[in-house]
Amino acid sequence: MEQENRKIPLLPLRGLLVFPTMVLHLDVGREKSVQALEQAMVDDSEIMLTSQIDLSVDEPSEQDMYHIGTHAKVKQMLKLPNGTIRVLVEGLARAEISRFLEREDYFEVEMKRLENEENDYDSEELALMRNVIEQFEQYVSISKKVSNETLQSVQDIAEPARLADVVSSHLPLKIAEKQKLLETVPVHDRLMKILETLNNEKEVLGLEKKIGQRVKKSMEKTQKEYYLREQMKAIQKELGDKDGKTEEVEELKQKIEEAGMPENVKEKAYKEMDRYEKMPSSSAESSVIRNYIEWLTVIPWTEETEDRLDINHAQRILDEDHHGLDQVKERVLEYLAVQEMTQSLKGPILCLTGPPGVGKTSLARSVARALERNFVRMSLGGVRDEAEIRGHRRTYVGAMPGRIIQGMKKAGSTNPVFLLDEIDKMASDFRGDPSAAMLEVLDPEQNNSFSDHFIEEPYDLSQVMFITTANNVSTIPEPLLDRMEFISIAGYTEVEKLGIAKNHLLPKQTAEHGLSKGKIQFKEDALLKIIRYYTREAGVRSLEREVANVCRKAVKRIISGERKRVIVTVNTIEDMLGQPKYRYGKAEETDQVGAATGLAYTTAGGNTLSIEVSLAQGKGELTLTGKLGDVMKESAQAAFSYIRSRSEELKIDEDFHEKYDIHIHVPAGATPKDGPSAGITMATALISALTKRPVKKEVGMTGEITLRGRVLPIGGLKEKAMSAHRAGLETIIIPEENKKDIEDVPESVRKGLTFIVVSHLDEVLAYALGEANESK
């Protein structure tokens, strides 16, 4: 029967549970627990034992303890030297905590015993007893964790309740599971749970045994293989085959271990390694597999350099390496500043666009230097095979990874600055479209698992900083354009070229030609003459060639004994470089009838374009020459139609198209020309020829024309303005909608030019045409 409530000290147990009839030692160290033990010894040596729910709690409260525990008797108490108390307790019966009593020094509770002390058991419980004993014997025989003496004592127990508690105490269960057995008061239910637990434990032990046997067999196999390999090594050594395949295999395995591959790649490498071991050296596939494994080991998988994300350091590096290009450097520094702020490389792929020789490649190299990353360059000019990017499959003879993976091997780190040079020069043919393969490389959302046909396993390119260069953006496929952000490098002004020559080109060329400062001296006006009369370009390559040419002449004079020191002046330039190649100054010497100066934008930068019109008696034929494209021819037709429709206002004979044959020619006939921006230039030259009014020599113009005479916007104003300044023009006429682009033009160019903004051809004519030439 259940007994009445009684007050008793409480001892919370951490990681331990005591069943009735159990006798065991406990070490008690917590202050409240010590006080509870001392109070128990003062009373009648009886105490309530219960387990903590959460073992990590040092100061448990009512909610942190199970409310069903064990009523126990303290048999012995011993104080240890370290202050801990060791007690011997004996579990008497199950008990339930009815109420926690408030005390500060120790836990005290009201509890009632739940144990039934009757000795009469029915036949079903006796049958269960026998079954439990039998199952426990089998468990002991498998586990070997319970001694034979314990088994003997269990076999001698005659009471089902005591049997259940003793067996429960020897089962390897967690505290929560043991608590469930403690809370099960009916003996019948408890015995059923113990039977179920014993069956589960036997199954687990059986599985453990099987796994152990498997592991043992595996170890035996490994040991056997090791023994046989050692024997093979010894045999090879005796035969003098010191560089045999075994040594090579061991070397490759060591490389695989040191390569730092991801687990899936490492697994693939070892799989191929097993095939290589079993394959005869004479087999053709043997060398293919070896080549594949070696490539896996030389690609950087985890090696990376530490970025120097310091915007001020990057500014210094870019200023050291590049003169001018202020807007470009500003954009690059903004890009690097974002990386420094976010500590991440996620962002657009930079594409440096501009004519040849303006420093696109060297700018990318400077970015790598500023970040202190490895630099690798891959030229895409003429690449027309997709396999160049993605590699060939291993089934092909002489297969290799693509140039992206080869570049990563050359870089030696997972986060280099990777320059894809001349991306606009890629082509496609029957072998595939390489630009389609580049989509995956340049997409930040996809390139973390780039697939190379040769490597076969995904490779992470997400940490690589890709920079591309291009001369002509219009030839880049649209999907690739979408993945890049463009930084335009239009070219250099005269002042910037002078600075580049003094700070970069002269030191480089004099050093390459073995000339010290004492042996050659360039005057500033001499450099200016070379820039003006011997080069006409957006970049500085021709300028560098001419400087090198002067250096060679100087070396010859010094070596021959003609001079000990060469001073390059304005007067000696023609002696060294010959007659000037270009005419610097006005585009035209005088105002010309039927000739207008247009502004063109090419892949080599901006350029001036003279458009000439001649009239001859005839039947109204319109002839266009100068290797013009379809768009340019249509612009000429539009200008012609506009003039016919406005002949009266322009004071031109209405039947001029029936009296004259008109010939429009654009010089430099071998060079293909196309684009709509020559529209107003052609119309002005044609009207000039028909009205005999000369076109002002200092005026250049650009703009598309409509049949109603409207002037439409054009592209490349910055480059066109720089070419006009270079050619010595004073005024340029531009469409009104391009007014916003004037800010992009370098300040030194803006100061030397007058910009006339127009929206209709009438305004163009008002500025560009002078008075009628009466002599004609």
C-alpha cells in the first residue's frame, strides 16, 4: 500500500540513478547536497534520491529534477581530503515527491513511498521472471560486461520486483530510459519493458559483433596488401629496379595527400590510382591515367594568397604605373573599395575597353600588384574551339585541360587576378563557340563549379578576379556583355602622352639600350615634336617605337665614336627620324568648298575624316567611293533626299539632280568605314558644293541626319573630341542629346575646343558654312 507523506532531505544526483535494493558509493561535493546528507544523519539516516534532468545545471531547482526517485538509507559517510564526501547508500523503495519545502541550506521534500511490499505473485509474473533471467543470461554471454558472480546473484532472486530492479541497474541505458523503468510501478509492466530492452540490446550487440568482424577482415586484408607490397619492393630492389612502378605509385599517392583536394576529387584520384596500379606500364591507357592524376595534383585546390585590401596602397601603385587615366583609376579604386568593405569578391567582371596601346593589360597587372595577388594572362585572340576553354575529354589522344585550368595551374593559387585578353577577338566555327563556354567562367553565380571536360570534377573559380580587355565591344556576344561591367579607356591627350614619355617610356627604353642619363638627354620640346609629327594614335605604342628608334641612333653614334653624349632637340629629330609623317595643326589649310571634316570612332580610337564632294555635268547620278559600309551609304542617300526637299530654302536649283552627277568620296579608300555619324558631314559637304559656300577649316562635326534634317545622337564623343583636338580643330559641332557626354572629355581637351550643340541641320549650316565664293 502507498504510505503517508513524510518530510525528508533530498539529494539530487547528476548522471546517476539509484534503483531500490541497489547499494553503491556516491561522491558528494555541492554545498546543498552536503547539508542534506548531514541533516539525514542527524534524523534517521534516510534520504530521498532523485536524478537531474539536465546534467549541466550546477544549482538545480524544482523544475530541473525528476519527481519520482528512490527512498534510500545512508549506510556510511566518509570525508575525503579534497573536501568531497563519499557516502554508501542503499535504495529502499520507489518514492514520489509530493511537495518541495522551502529551505535555503538544503533541499527538503514531502515524499510518499510507492513500493508494494506484498510477497504473493501470480503465475504470469513468475513466467516473466524466468524469461527475464533467461534473456539476461544470453545478454551477459554476448556482452561480457557483467561478471559471473552478478549473474549468479540475479539467478538466485525469487521476488519479481527485486529482480526487475537489479536487472535494470545492470543494463547500459541512458538516465532518461532508466528513469522510465523507475517510474513504472506495476511489476508486470516493468518486467515486460525489461524484456523488450534486453531483446533490443542483444540485437545491437549482435550488430556490433558483425561490424567488428568486418573491420577485422578489412584490417587483415590491408595488412596482407601491405605485406605483399613490401615483398614486391624487396624483390624490385634485389633486381635493381629501384625506379619501378611501386615507387612511382607511392610518390603519386603522396602528391594526392598533399594536394588538398576536396573529398569527392580525392576519392576519384584514388580510384584512378587503383586502376593505374593494376594496369601494365606498357598499356597506352596507363600514361593517360598517370597524366590525369598528375594534373589533379598540380591544380591549386586550397592554396590562396592573402589579399591586401588597402585602398591607399592601391592608389599609390596605380599612380606609379599609369600616368593620366584619372577616371579609369577612380573606377578601379571604387571597385577595390567595395571589396575591402565587404571582404568579398562577389561583383561584376571588369572589362577594360579601348584602342590598342592605351594600357589595358598593364592596368590589369597593376591591379594584381595592388592586391598582392598572383597574375596570369590568357590571350583569346583567334580562339575558335570550345575545347580551348573547357579542355578535351580523356578519350582523345593528347587530351589536356582547357586554358582556364592551365592558367590556374600557372597562377598557383585559387584567387589570382586572371586577365582574359582580347575577348572581342574570339571566333566560332564547326568545332564550337568558345564564347558560350566563357559564359560559365564569367558568371559569378555559376563559376563556383566550373566544369572542365578533362578534369571532369567541378572546380571553384569564384575567388578568381577576372578582368577582360577588348578593342571593339560591338563584336562581343550579347550574353557575355551582360556579365561584364565596362571601363572605357579612350586614349591619352598630348599632355598625358608627354608625361608618359618622360616618366615611363624614356627610363624603360634608355635602360633597354644601355644608355645612362649622362649619355642621352631628351628635351621636352623634342618629345612634343615626336608626339605631334611622328605619331597619330590613341595609345602610346607608336610613341614608344619612335623613342626606341631615337635611342638606337644615339647608341650607334656613341659606339662609332661620333659622339660621347647625345642631346635630342627639336632640330635633331628630323635628322634621326626623317621627315614628319603627319601634319600637325589645322585639318585644312584653307576654307574649302565641297569638303567637310567629320569625326570618326574606330577600334584604334578617334580619328578625323575628310569628306569631299565634286559636281560634274551629267544626268544626276550619285556615286559613293571610299570603301563605305551600307549604313554610311544610306546616310549619303538621306542627306541627298533632304537637300532635294529643301532646295528652295537652301537656294539650290530645283533640278540640280538632273543637271549634275554627284560624287561623294571619303579618302583613305583602302580602310572600311561605316556608321551613321557622318550624316551631317556629308550633307554639309554636299550643300557646300551646290551653293559654292566654303566650309570653315577649323570646324569638325559629327551627327546622324534624318530626312527632315533632325540631328540624332552618336557614340564615342570622348574619343572623337580627342581626335579633333589632336588634329588641331578649334570647334566641333555635336548633337544636342550628346551635351551630357561633354563632361567625359578630359579637361585639357575641353579647354582647347568649342562645342556647338545643334538639333537641326540648319543650325549646322549656320555655323559651318562661310560666305558664297563669288569667283566661282
